Amino acid sequence: MMDARCSRVCRSPWGGQWVVAAVILGLVGLAPPTATAQYWGAVTGTVTDADGGTALIGARVLLRSPETADVVRQTRTDAAGDFQFDRIRPGRYVVEAQLLGYKERRIPLRLEIGESRSLDVTLELKTESLETVVLSASRQRERLLEAPASVTVLGPEQLRREAATSSVEALRSVPGVDMAQTGVDRREVALRGFNGVFSTAPYVLADHREAGTPVLGLNTYSIMPTLGLDLRRVEVVRGPASALYGPGADGGVLHVVTTNPFREPGTAVSVAGGSRRYVEGQIRQAGVINGTVGYKVTAQVGRAHEWELDPEMPQDAPEIGRYRQYGPDEPIPAGRRTVDRQLRRQEDFRKYQANGLLRYRLGRETSLSLRGGYASLTSPLQTSIGTLQADGFAYSYSQLRLESRSFATQLTLNHNRADEDLYLLRTGTAPIDEGLRWDGQVTYRFGFAPFGTDVTLGGEATLTRRSAATGLAEGLDDVDEFGVYAHTTTPLASSLSLTLAARADHSSITDDVHVSPRAALVYTPSVHHALRVSYNRSFSPPAADGLFGTQFATGPMPALRTLTQTAELGYKGAVLENQLWLDVSGYYERKNNVFATRRVEPLTYEQAGPIEYWGIEASLEAYPTPVLTAFANVSYASDEHFPSADPDVALNAPGVKLRGGVEYGVPAGVSVGATAHYVASFPVRTGPYVGTVDSYTLLDVRAGAPVPSVPGLNVNVTARNVLGTDHREFVGAPELGRMVVARLIYDLPF
């Protein structure tokens, strides 16, 4: 019977397999436990400072695939600077060590079966490198030194070293940047002047997507997807860039680049608190599924008690006096804050946002990405028609992008909605209802071998659809804009290159075509020095966003187009064995048809010009010792007010700005620093905000350190305006004082 049963089992379709499986399991069970363990390998090591040999606590250590750069394993160094990876499959890897303030170190590794390896990894303190790659100056990857424009790149160590209330606060120390703080989290940013409370300049990109709100046209950084935890780099391109980016880019470009989940998986949490009842939290979670799908989720919540206007102060009284006064028998709409039946700004600042990314890798250099996000803001917003009070102002976006080595295309949608919760304090009415902006782009890059020319071709179509409760001028609810461009870089000699570019744009408003050309020569006599000369002619037809203010203006419709011509000469280089870095730019600019305020009451706009001015930006960075960094920069504009322009025009920014500071990086991640800012007085002429901003000097101090007992936990504290100098940074904005913020950031182990 035994043979019969065996015969039936063996003849069964599954019987033979079960017998084999049973035998294998039995053998595995009888095998010594060390037989399987001997297959796996292990990697251990210590991360230390290259100069003093001090153990670096909380350094991020990654085990990457050498082919795809995917993160296989990730950990943090402990209180002794040690790290360990167990149960590693045999094969080739790259061990990468990172710590803010230090240069990344990559070590190739081949692990045999059952092998245990020990690595001693030393990290050098980081200094600026002219080998940095920049994306935004030419819409293609190129060395910072060879870029045909004035460019500054901020990396994670600069973006994270301050505990700031705004993600763009780190830009304040960049030469050529004009920044005015108008609230706890609100910043107005311009490059080389012409700042304002209602401007599309600079042209702001977030991961290649235009990030401004489609109706207001504001660069509302509070609700952009620019969380400090998720920032990888910010590129600042000064000077006109309409030859590549079209309308709205004649004031320069800010490109915010966030992290890649394939390169930086993991979880990070940040909590902050400080003056003005400021409380904020951020979270970032990123990972990889099956080696081909990367995902990332970020979220942020924050609130504070806003800086307030004082009716007893002469600088605040004109602004408050413009707010609507309700009569004794007039009903006051629900949700409006009033004092003696007069509208006033709300004191509470609130924001929250959530963002998501899915990236599917189609090949080593090809990926398909889907992004989306939603944000809400409660805050006063100064605009060219007066101050708006936003309560739950909603902003959302989506982006589908396909990119490879030489080709990229994307479709984006920006949407904002406010309903009755966004109202004008001057009238109490809700001027904005809803806005949509569809944007499609395609870019193709190739080489033209006979001349060694790199060629980039592109096209863009933007459709803006809006509705307004009070109605815009006829024909402005739907605006269609189309543009095509070409960009070439050709080597003329071993150290000399020529850049030529041009873009043609058509707008349904003017129904004609305008061309914005660009030409530049870059001379690089050595790997550490570069000279450049450039010319840009930015003939900007009206961007759809810039027309919002005309719905409340009186008088004839202005020409609504600005011609800007800019000539620039610049140098960037390193001297004294790379211990001293110098960046100098000089420019001359002429503008025709500048959008200007004719009268405040009633609010009337016209275009003025021509105006001419020149400026100089100089930046010096010194690294006298491995642990000490010092910097100083100056920005100067020859004129800040043009009263003969009729109506008179102002830069709305100081003619003189001075910044300087030091950063002392103690080994093991501890750092202290200080920055001083001087801003000269300047006139303001924008919408109803007419007056003068007095000069002021600020001193900021900061300190940061890892927590030794908790690898991955860092704390930093920043005291902005530590001396408590009461000052205003823009007309119509409240007086500011000292602001102290402390932040904890915890990068969880992978």
C-alpha cells in the first residue's frame, strides 16, 4: 500500500513538486544557521571631519546603486560618528555621506559574498564651487561659471541654516535682490528694482512650473510649494529673461527646485515656534516602489499673530483712512472685522498646504512626473488696487511632465478661488471670484555638429480664464498667449562662446507679435575665471495677470506693453587658491512704457517713460580658515526715482543695499553666524502706496547644532533684527520689530 500511495502521489500533477519542496525545506531546516548568514555582507564605518578628525554626529549615510543612483539603504551616524549596514547582498555599491555644511563624499564599493567591510569616511567643509550646475539661465544644464547671465545658486546648507518664517528669506542676502517684509510670512521680492505689491516680477518657477496665482498675478510665496524641508536649490537669474520665458520675465527669474524621491527618500519632520505667537509644522515623506516609481508627500500648517497698523502713527493713518467706513444704518457683511464700523485687517495669519508627487522612471534618463497640491491662506495682501483681506484664499495646481536627456514637455494648471472671503478693504467688496491658467510647454535640445553648437528649441501656450464679481474690462476675461523660442550656444574658440536667443510672443490682447532677442559672449581663460558681456531686448506684451488692476482704474486704457533694453558686463572667479570668490556685474537699462500710477484718488494708471539708469552688484566671499566663512556684497542703482517720466516712476527699492556676515562652522555640525543689512531710504510709487521708506539697519544672528543623543535631530534658532530696530520695509505695511524663531528638524532613519 505504501508503494501504491507513493505511486498515486508521484503521478499527481503536484505530487512531485511537493516531494521536492519537502526535501528542500528539510535540508534547509537541517542546515547550520550560519550557512545562510554567510551569504550576506555588512558595511560599517565612521564619518569624521577631515580637518580635525572629530566624529560627525547625525551625518546621513546612503548605500546607492551605481547604475541608477537609487538608495538601497540609508542610516545616520550615532553619537560616536559610527554607521552600520547589515544583511547586504553581494555586489557593487556607492557609499555616500552627507552633512549640511560639508561636501558630499562618494566611495565606490564592491562587496563579495559574506564579506564585511569597514570604511573611514572623512568630509571636508563646503565652500562655493564654480563647478555648480545651473538650469535656469539657458533652460539647459551648464556650469555656473559659463552661464551667459548673472546667476546665484543657493543650496540646502544656505536654505536651512536659518529658522525663518518664509521659505524665501534666505534670498535677502543675495546681491541684486530687493526684499520687503510686509507681514509675518509675507515677502515682496524683486530683482534689480521695480518692486511692488502687485507684480509678476520676478518670474517664479517651481520645478519648471510657473508658480504665481493666475488672477491676482501675485508671487504669493506663502502658498507656493516651497517648504523648507523639501528645498534642494534656488536659482536666482538677474536681468531680463524674456528671450526664453516670455512675458513677465523681464524682471529676472527665480527657480525653486525641490527634492527628488529617487535621490533623497526618507521622512523628515519640522516644528517651529517663536515671536508673534508663531507656530508651524512641516512633514516630508518620500520613497521608491519597485525601483521604478518614486513618490513624495509634503504638508505644512502655520499660524501667527500679524504685525498691526497703528492709527495713531502718521505712517499708518493714510492706509487705515482708505478702508471703508460703514454708515450707522448700513449692514456689515458677515466675517468682516471692523473698529467703530470701519474695516480693519485681521490679526490672525493662517496657512496650510499639501503637495504630492508621483514619478515613474521609464528609463535611466526618462521619467514621467505627476505633481499636485492645494493651499489656503488667511492674511492681508497688498495689491495695486489697495489692500485685500484674504480668509481662506485657495490655490491649487497640477503638473504632468515628461522629460528625458534632450526632450521635455509638460502641461500645468493653476487655479485660485476666493468667493466672498477675499475682499477689498477700501470698498468691502469681493473683486475676485475664480481664475484658471492652463500652460503647455515643449522643449527639445540637440547638437549641430559642424559648428559644435548646442541648440534648444521650445514652444509654449498659455490660456487664462477668469471671472470677477465686479467685472473686468471687456475682452480681458479670456486671454490667450503663445510663444516660440530658440537658444544656441556656439564655441568660437577654446575659451570663448557665443550665446544667441530669441523668442516671439503673441497675445490676444494686442493681437500682434513681439520679439525678445538676446546675445552674450562668455570668455573663460581658466577653470576659475569667466568674463561675460550680454545684451537683452525684452519687448513684453502684457501678461494676463498684470491686467487685474485696470478694472478699478479710470481714464483710457494704457498701451500695456513695456520695452526693456539691458546691456551687462560681468566677472566671476576665484583667487588666492580658491579662498576668495568674487562676483561683479554692471548693467545699463532703458525702459519705455512703464506701468505707473497717475493719481491715487481716483486710482488712475498710465504708462510712462522712457527712463534710464545703471547699476553695479559686487559680491565677495572669503574662506580664511576651514571653519570660517565671511561675505559682503553691495548693490547700487544710479537712480531710484524718475520724476520727469510723467507720471513719475520709482524703483520702489533702495538705490543702495549693503550686506555682510560671518558663519563659523564648528566640526560635528555646530554653527553660529550673523548677518548685517543696511537699506537706504527710497521712494515708493505703486498703486495707492505713495510715500518714502526710511533707511534702516538690521542685525540677524543664528545658531544650529545636532542633538547628540538623537541622530538625525537638529535644532536651530534665529533672531531676526536682534537689536529690535522698529522699521517699515514698504509703504502701507506695518512697523516691524524683533522676530525670534526656534526650529527642530528630525530626519528619521530610512
